[in-house]
Amino acid sequence: MRLDLGDLGFDEGAHLLVKRASRQLSLGEEMHVTGNAPELFTHLRVWCRSEGSAFRLESGRGGDASAAIIRSAAESDRWAGAESCGGARGSEPAAVVEQPPRTWGLAARGATVEVGAPEYGFTLVDKTEVWSAQAPRFYAQGAAAQWDPQTAIPWDAPCDVPDDVEDAIVQIMTYLIENETAALMVPSRFIAQLHPHFREVMQVLALQAADEARHIEIFTRRALLKRDKLGLSTSGGQASLKTLIEEPDYAVASFLLSVLGEGTFLNLLRFIEMHASDPITAAVARFAAQDEARHVAFGLAHIGEHLERNPAARSRLAAGVRRRSDALRHTAGLNAEVFDALIILAAGSWEHAAIRRGFQRVMQLTRDMDEGRQKRLARLGFDQREAMELSGLHTRNFM
Amino acid sequence: MRERGAFVLGAVAYDPKVVAIWDGFQSYFERNGLAFDYVLFTNYERQVEAHFAGQIDIAWNSPLAWLQAERIAAALGRRVEAVCMRDTDRDLTSAILVRSDGELQKVADLKGKRVAVGAHDSPQATLIPLDFIADGGLIPGRDFEVRYFDLLVGKHGDHIGGEREAARALLRGDVDAACMIDSNVLLFAQEATLPSGSTRVLAHTPAYDHCNFTVLDGAPAGSVQRFRELLLAMSYSDPDVRPLLDMEGLKRWMPGRTAGYGALSAALDRFGTVDEFVLFASARTCA
């Protein structure tokens, strides 16, 4: 084989042409390289040495120099035993393997991985536990539904709210920020433990974290619209959230956060939207609920598939709820200030009749939350008795 | 505590990666039944003396250290052997570079000029090229000025810094020519230390060889043999050893050969570079 490099030098990328041509050589076959770039043969000799290829300078016909090089086995040796790590398209049935080796590491799913790569410490490596066939769809939906906090919320809309109601809104926002922080941290923790082979799950979790980041922003901004200080944070509320972010089991954490916690939050956010007396509060609740609905749907899909593949996991999920309830037995759960703030929001004034109405609405909210949790538990195959029990044990802090 | 009977290698710590390299080799040798340990030195002279003092069994020697050991051994009536070397240690050349737009066309044109070289003890960037120029009739220091770029003397030019500084001096016009190993001609071109077309090769030295694993007579023959076998058995297709080969810059180990040290030996004879060291090290070894 002959290769003429013309005036292309090794300081201009000539090695690419030599590499490409030498791949077509059989082992031991010679290739004759010509060219007239300055110092071409000095560079070629060094390049061959570093590649393990033999090099011999020869004087060509007509006085032009050329070099004979013989391809070494080094490149094929490097890729001997390399394996394909699944398929790139998550929608294809065989694309995602049951237990991807940790040595596949960060390689893109579908890439060819050199043998000998370091072993990563991912702990979530079992498809049964983490995968959802619907993850690609949820990721696409989530990516398309990202909104800009600056433009989505009508920050300049009229916001003529009585002082007491404004205080209540600030307290509710303070509580929401705290809870959304937990909802940001839970998926973030698991992203770092998840084998990137489960790419679409990783992407869905990343979007969830991004969603929560926006929620934290808009709740903070609403709280500070007319006030310089935020409200109260109780130790009971924090104790509840701590049990959530410290839950080590991914499926249990996903169940507690997305199915039960964010599911309950859907009712709460719709309640706030419905009873808000200003359009800004209504909008922040509406936009957050829109994202939370997707998180709940993904949680249901993931846990549903998990239980389908591993029905025995149902008792583990239930145990997770009971364990959390036990841990919180001696705490107050939802802080009284938030509870009262919700009544004031729903009442809109201090009229007795209004307060009574607000109180009834909050009672109805807790019943709606319970009903919603039971429905979701039933969808996951829990029987009515267990669904009632588990819903009843869910934290009084809602999330 | 390590096994007392371990086969001990000496190596010079010219770069922090040296620790990772020899830790890796230690693990490879021990996996294959050769009790192995290593000692790092800050310079080759100390390593050569430690070798003759019996503190190490085998030395990963620069070509200059090999010749130092060979000459001390000759003075003491002992023998040295080159056990193995890298495929990339064979048939190297050095180049004398000049600026493309300059008028220098042949080695004789260096008369009265300023020539940049590497460290005083660099075989590839100083000793071999200066001897090559001297073969052409120009004596360094008399017929042309030598500008040394002395980074890390004692490491025999293993550190690339001196040659890079020499290349930069050439570009700046501080010198008229610069000497370096051929692999740096390519490296400096690819990293744009030497922009494309800015320099050209005035001359190449004849080919020479570089490092080898050196043993003295009296080294434990069984361990030396096992060491050699295990090195030659390392395959680039083995993912466990490939990272070590990549770090050490080779695709396969070759048997040691000593035919490629003639050019450097001639340079040492001409310049007397190691005479004093050989004399005193031999005397200290006897004492």
C-alpha cells in the first residue's frame, strides 16, 4: 500500500491519515509513505516508535524519499476484548442490561468500552430497582416543560393582599421552600449513586432537581415580594424531612418522596392556587404543581414497574412508611403556623364565617390528600386496608 | 514489613508518576510470584553508587548511568549486563534545529554560533549532539558557544524542561541552533512550542539507544531471570498491565542490547564527562 501525504505535516494532523491507512493493513504488511512536509520523516519515525510500528527510511524512485512502516498490533491489542455496553436507544428492549458492570463507568450507553477501565463505586446498578421503561418519555416531557421563572410568573401583577393574609402566605412559602429543598436533595443524592447506564432515569432525576431549584426560587421571590423576612421553620418539620433525605433505599425514597410526598403536595399546591387572593401566589403554586404532577407520575411508573418485576418489594415499601412513622412518632409533624396560615389563606379575612369556611376547607384538604394517597397506593396494587393504613401513617408534614 | 529476600530495583524519581509506575510493577511482579521492591533516588549518580554498594539488585538506568556503571565495573574488574529495555529505547536520534528563515545549511555553518543544549548530563540533548558536531570539526566552547538549559542535573535529561527551554530560546533568537531528541521535535511541533514551519532540522545524529535495566555480576540469577521473563511476557493486550506500559511509554519490552551506546560512549571519551565520578565512585566502592 502507498500513502502520499503531500505537504501535510505531523504538526498539521498528518498522523490521522497514517492511522486511517494503516488500519487497512494486515499485521506485518508494509505501507510506503511519501510526502514533502518539512521534517516529515523525523516526525513519522517518532510517531511509529510511539505506536510500536516498525519504520524504515527508503530512497524512492526519482530521488524522492519515502518510508516503509509496518503496522503494529498495539491498537488492535488495546481493543481486544472491548465490549459494547448496551444500546444507545433506551426505547429498544435490549438496550438496558440487568446489571451493568461498574467498569463500564461513565461510558455512554452503546459505546465500546476498553477492558481495564477503573471500577466506579455506583451502588444503584440493578435494573429491577431503578429502571422505568417510561423514563425516556418522562425525560422528554420534562425537558419540553421547563419554564423560565422570570417570565412564567406575572411578577408585576397587582398584589393587594391584607397584611394578615400576606403573613400567612409568607409562612406557607417558607414551608414550601424547606420542603422543596428536600425534594431537590433526594434525587440529587441518588443521581450520584446511579449507574449512568440508566441514562434516562439519571436525566429525569436531574430535571426533577432542576424543577425544585426553580420552585425554591419562585417561592422565595413570592415570600419576599412584600416582606424582608421569611417565616418560621419548626424542628418537627425538619425532623420529618430529615428522615426522607436520609432514606438509603432508592425505591423506598422514591416511594416516600414522589408517590406519597409530592402526591400530597399536589393537593396542597392546588389548594393554594385555588384560594390565593393574588395572581402571583396562584401562579407560583400552579407552575410548581405542573412539575410535581410529572414527578408523581414518574414515581408511580417507576415503583409500579419495580413491583411488577419484584412483587416482594411491596413489603419493603410499606415497612419504609412504618419505619418513618415510628421515627416521627414523637414529633409534631406539620407546624401549627403552617396549618393556621392555610386556614387564613382559605378564609381570606378574620370574619367568623370566613374563618369557619377556611377551617372547613383545610379539613377537606387533608381528606383530599388522604384520598389521593390511597388512590395512588391502590394503583400500585396495595389492598384497601393497607392503603388506608399507610396513607394514615404518612407524615403530617405532607412531604 | 516487606520480605527480606525481595528483588530490589533502583529508579530515579524524575517525575511524581514514577511512584505510580513502580507500585504498579511491584503489584504485577508479586502477582506472578516475584517478591519485588523498589527504591527511588533523586539522581542517577547516587543510584549507580548504591548499586555497587549492593543496596539494590537491579537499576533502571539512563544510558549515561549505564555507561557510568559499565566504566566503574571495568575499573573494578566486574561485569555489567543490560537485562531489558523498552521498544521505544531503541534507535533514537537527536536533531539539531535551526530557524527556517536562517542561513545555516550544514553543521559546519555553526562555527561562531550559539547552540542551545539541554542539561549538562543529558545524553540526547547535550552529549551526543555536541559530540556529533565535534565529529564535524567544531569543538564546543572553542568553535561555537554552548548555551546550557540545565534543568534538574542528575536526572540525565529525563526531564523534558531543558529541551523545551532550548526550543523557546531558538524561536526567540537567543540562540542559532537547538539540540533535542527526535521525539521532542514532534512533541514541540504538535504542542506548538515550535509553530509549524518555524524551524527545520539542520542535521540528525546517528541512531542510539536509551535506558536499560542494569545488573552487576553477583545479582541473584534466579530473580534476574524471572524479572526478565515477566517483563518480556507483558502484553499490550493485557488490560491489567497496559496502563503500566502506557505510563512508562512502551508497547513491549525488548531484550537488553548494548550496541546502541557507542555514540554516547564516544562523547564521554571526548568530553571526560564522567571521568571524575567513575574514578571516585570506583575508589569509594573499593574502600
